[in-house]
Amino acid sequence: MENASYRSLPKHPVLTWSSLRGALLPPLTSIDNLKYTAFTTSGRAAIYQALCLLELPAGSTVLVPSYHCPTMVAPIFLAHLKVAYFAIKDDGLPNLSSIEETTAQRCKAILVPHYFGFSNSLREVRDWCDARDVALIEDCAHCYFGQAGERTVGAWGDYATASLSKFFPVQEGGVLASSRRSVAKLHLKPPTMTAQVKGFTDVLETSAKFNGLYGLNAGLKLIFKLKKLLKNKVRAGKKINQDMISYCDMARIDNKLLLSSLLIKYFSPSNMIVKKRQRNYAQYENHFKSATQARPLFDLTAKDSAAIAPYVFPLWVDDADRIYQVLKELNFPVFRWDKLWPGTPIMVNDAGPLWSKHVLQLLCHQDLASREVDNIAKTIIQLLPQPSA
Ligand SMILES: Cc1ncc(COP(=O)(O)O)c(C=O)c1O
């Protein structure tokens, strides 16, 4: 079978010489444009910090979507709050009618993501929150750039949260932002010098692994030796001995962003990042538009796909269990959100459980070459049932 395993493919952007090309172009509209912004160590840390800034009474309920990654839920438990769930519609927006009135009355905040990079207007959600005095946390982990309907992405939320490592070649990083509430009360601890050094070497190590920085290999080997020496000295952050929370790795949620992440983010050309993601997305779309028993989750016109900065290409696959298993064995850059938080309820009119089973998230980041995207798509198409002649 033809496949793309001739080089192990990165699941996140990687630092390469071309990562910095075009850094002087004007940046695109993004969550960075909101009035108040602060960097955190991750998207999950930003959610946790948003909850802390809201100063909700202990035990308050926070609503999350049934289709989620556990890292969206863990911060709520860490903040000593309760979780309730809402169903999602076919476009990924909350199905607000799935929230019972008694739950709505207990609820003090709601976490609403823009899935896969497809931003939507959150007008209806904003109105629902305003009518009930519920805080809206707009989860932009998949959607760093662009407009969400009438507003800039992130501007609907009381707070907006984002993940740097999904869009920039950094090992860790997140953003907590708001168009309406100050983040000045955020008190994050500065990272230790050891963590700073480790941060730089981690970036370079990953880069070398994927042949990102041609010409620096010998020097990098020396740095990795240093990293090995430091390895056991870095103190892990506070860990709570609960299965799901340790699965989510909530260490360092109280820390400031590492200098390495800050510098790389600052010098990364957002125009190039978005353009390459759109190119890779369009390639996937082209491959799968006439596939058998698989289809792009969203039926986008060419104009729509040019207006988004995709995080992944969401592919609906009928026989997803079998195909995802093969792709995992091939170590392809594909995710599926099939690990839900225990207790996630089954609700009527909810696209969530179907997406958890059938939607494969094919990475389309800027460090996947065009031929690699072609090979991933062709490999998947070969695994699908062939159309009858
Ligand atoms: C929608 C969404 N929100 C939040 C997060 C957490 O982001 P991070 O991995 O940067 O902590 C993720 C991670 O996958 C996510 O997909």
C-alpha cells in the first residue's frame, strides 16, 4: 500500500528555516487583536486561568460540549467546579435547547469552541449568556485567526482562550484574551531558568527530528546532550492523581510562557502559516470530494475555505474504527476525539457522539508538504471501499 511513512510526519508545526520567512508581513486578524491579552503555557492553562479570573463560587457548574477533548474539561475540575454538557448541532454550534432550565440556572459559565478552525458567529450564544448572566469562554484553540461572523475571533467571549502549539512551531503556549475584561489580575509564576533552557532545546530537538534546520545538526547534537543532563532536574508542576487529569497533563498551568515560545511566536509569519494551511486543506478537499464512504465534514465552497485558517481537515468516515486503527499504526498525523470525559451523557439531537466516532481530524499544518498531504489522502482512499464499476 502506498503511504506517507517515508518520513515520520509531525503532528504539530515544527521550527524550520521557512517558519521565519515573511515575518515582516503585516499580521492577520487574530485573537492577538483583542484589547486584553496574556500568554499562558497552553490552551488548557488559559481555560483554567479564565475560570480563576471569573471567581465563580466553588461548586458552580460550567457547561461544555459533548464533543470535546479531555483537555477542555480537566481545567474545570482543577478549578473545583462542576461540569454539565450541551449537545452540538451539525455545524458545531451549541444546541442550546439541549440545556435543561434547571442546569441553565445552576450554570455560571459555558465553554464554546470554534471546531477545526471554522469560526462561527456566536450571536445566539452571547444572547443566551447575557439573558442568564452566564460567562462565555470562547475556545479558540482551533481558531487563532480570522473573523467569527460579525466579530473578530475571540471577541464574543467574556474570555477567549487559544493554543499556540497548534499554529506556531512552539512546544507549549496558550493565550488568554478578552475584548471586555482585563486580564491584569492574572498572576503567573515565571519559569525557572532550567525550564527556559529546556524550552529552547525541546524546540530544537523536535526540529532536528524532522530535519527542520538544515546545517545545524552537529551543534544540535551537543545541545541535546545538555538537555539529557538537565532532564531529571526540572520539577514537574502540581499533579492530581486522577486518571483523566493526569492523562491531560495539567502541569505548569500557573506558569508564564517560556521565552522560546514567545520569541518564535513573535517572529512567525501568520500570512505564510494561514496560506500553507489553506493549501493543504484544499488538497484534502480535492481528494475526498468524490470518495466512497468518506466525505469532508463540512461542505465548503472554495470561497469559504479561503476565508478560514484551518486547524485540521475534518473527514467523516463511515468505517472510521477500522481506518483510524490503520492510520494510528502508520503513525499518521491524524486525531480522533474518541476519549470523552467519563459521564458525558447521551443527548437527543446531538452531533457530538457521531463526530467522536466518525470524524477523523487530518492535520493540515504548515510543515506538511504538499506531497505528504497527497500521500496521506491517497493512503486513506486506498483503505476505503472502492467504488463499484
Ligand atoms: C478545542 C480545544 N480546546 C482546548 C484545547 C487545549 O489546548 P492545549 O493543548 O494547548 O492545552 C484543545 C486541545 O486539543 C482543544 O482541541
